[in-house]
Amino acid sequence: MKIEKLRIQNFKVYRDTEIRDLPNLCVFLGANGSGKSTLFDVFGFLSDALKSNVKTALNKRGGFREVYSRNGEGPIEFEIKFRNPDLDGKKQPLITYELSIDLKPNSQIPFVSKEILSYRRGKHGRPFRFLEFTNGKGFATTNEDEFEIEKQDFEEQREEQTLDAPDILALKGLGQFQKFKSISSFRRLLDNWYVSNFQIQAAQNVEDTGLSEHLSTTGNNLAQVTKYIFENYPDTFRLILEKMKTRVPGIEKVEASETIDGRIVLQFRDGSFKDPFISRFVSDGTIKMFAYLVLLNDPQPHPLLCIEEPENYLHPELLLELAEEFREYANKGGQVFVSSHSPDFVNALEISELFWLNKENGHTVIKRASDDEMVKNLFREGEPLGAIWKQGYLVGSGPKKR
């Protein structure tokens, strides 16, 4: 699945912002407080609302008034346009998900005032709504699989539904049924998106034995996931190890071993030394690069990765290679959003992959590097994007206004 457009209204610093034609790899720059983490939290908010309800997702962030943009007008709104992977070489239709959240009159009780999932009928056709709910009531189309065959002649079969409460997303229940294919697809994105909060100390811990199929957001189960991949996906593990040898010179072997008291420990072998050394004696950069390689080569990859400041603990010379790993993951069908403060990392990007956040009068807009003529001309002449950024041409992207 690939997200192609994101529109945000009245959500924290984003009073009215949209970004279109999103590439597989998107890197966002901006000063502290400009809204990089908030941008990623759009998916966190939707995921929390899906797992529980809108009220719980809002309360987790301080409540409706805390989340709502200052001087905003109208409801909190999100619009996400996405496309499923090509099927038999055929491009799939663009799907739009719209969600509006408001307060009931004369109260502080939030409810879903609009939830719509629609398909585009070709390039110029009127969008067709497969799901439409308001205040806990609505319908879903059950014969969606006929849509692509019949096109303009399609006649939907509707199923009326009433939710248990008006702050529950229709996606929550209907997304569990395969007959609602587009609903189920978007639900999987929200269920399986990943935001990295990697912590070196957590990754260096010796963990109790247990099964871990996917790397946690903090990386505290790195040794367990390593062992899981080694035992169940040996080809993938060999690929990770080969990449590790290339990315971090000197590392010859990585193992996840069980100690005598039943815990899991990561062991690294350096070609210059006879004995292996466990993770707490390995450099922070080595651990972090290995964790990223495990994440990016997950046998069951996440549809969306959000990575905050990947440059921390890594040598600048490794950032070019890390960017290549992110791009490779994205081009295989995932999508990667990255926030960064590193010109060295930005130097590794294509101009279509770079965006910056500009906060003015308390609200943030997102700008695309390829839309700026000066930036485009400098990049065309061979100037790396990180150097262009350092010279101040990404106006509004830093803490000092220029």
C-alpha cells in the first residue's frame, strides 16, 4: 500500500495542511516544535482510535481541546488517499479515506461526524463511496469485488450498520471482514504501521527467552527477533549479516545465544579478535545499524515505517548507506517517512524525497523541495540537498527565520 496524499485540518499545529504525490521515501525537515512528530502522530492517533475509540485516542493526547488547533474552525479532519499494490501488473484504483471528528452541541463529547471510504472511477469519474457513516450510523458496500469489472455500470449492494457508539470508527468492525476489501486493507495499515523510538540501552539489554517476530519500537527485543529470524528465515538472516559486513567494517558474525539461566544475548564477532563480544561492549552505532537492518528486512514488513532522527549514534559516512537501505525497503512495497536534523543524511536524498516544515503564527505548512525553483536549480547544478539546506535555501526549515 502507498499513501499518495495526506490532508490534515485542526490537528495540533496543522490547521490546514496537505501534501500530494508522496513518494515511497519521504524525509521531513524542520525546527524543534515545527510538527515532525505530530505528523507521524496522525497515524498514531488513527491507530489508537481504531483499537479503542475516538474519545480514548483524544484523551491520550490531553482531550479534544488540547488536540484542536488554536483559532481553528470546523471539525478535526483527516483525508488520506492511498493505492494498494499492483495486481497482475495492473495499477489499482485510488482509494480515499475521510474522517471528521467534532463535539456534540453544548458538550465536550466527541463523535465521528463523517467517515467515508471511496474509490475513484478512472481518471475523471465521480468517486464511489463504499463506506459512509455519520454519528454511528451508515452503510458499507458488500459487492466491492465487482466494481473494477463493471466500472460505470456498477450497482452496489449496501449493508446498513449501526455502531455501538458514535465515537467508534466503522473501520474497527467492518475491517475484520474480507468482503469489505478496501476497508480491510486500510485497517491493516493502521494496525501494522511502525514508529521507531529506538533506544540503545534497551537494545543492549539481555532479555528473557520468548518469541518475538517483529522488532519493538524501542528495540528492547532485538536479540529475540534476531534469534527468530535466524531459526525461521535463514536466507534473510544471511542477507542481514552480509549487509552488516558491508555497512560496518570488521563485523564478521552476529549470533543470538541463550545463556545458562535462559536469557537471550546478542554476540558479535570482529574479524580482528578471536572471541565474540556481547552487545553491551559493541558501539552504539553498530547496534543501531544492526537494528535497522533487522527492521528493514523483516520477513513480514510493515506497510508504513516512521523513523525519527535515524542519524543519532551513527557515523556520518554510514548515513548514505542507511538512506539506501530505507529507499530499498520503500521500493519493495513499503513506505518510509523519516524526520532528520542531519545534512549528511539529507545529502543522500533525491529532491522528490525531501520536504520541510515551516511554522508561522503557530501553524505549520509542509513544503516540497522540488516545488522550490531555487532549490531545484541548485540541485540540478550538482549541489547536494544537505548543503543547500545548510546555506538557508529551505526557507523556514530552521529555528532562525531568514
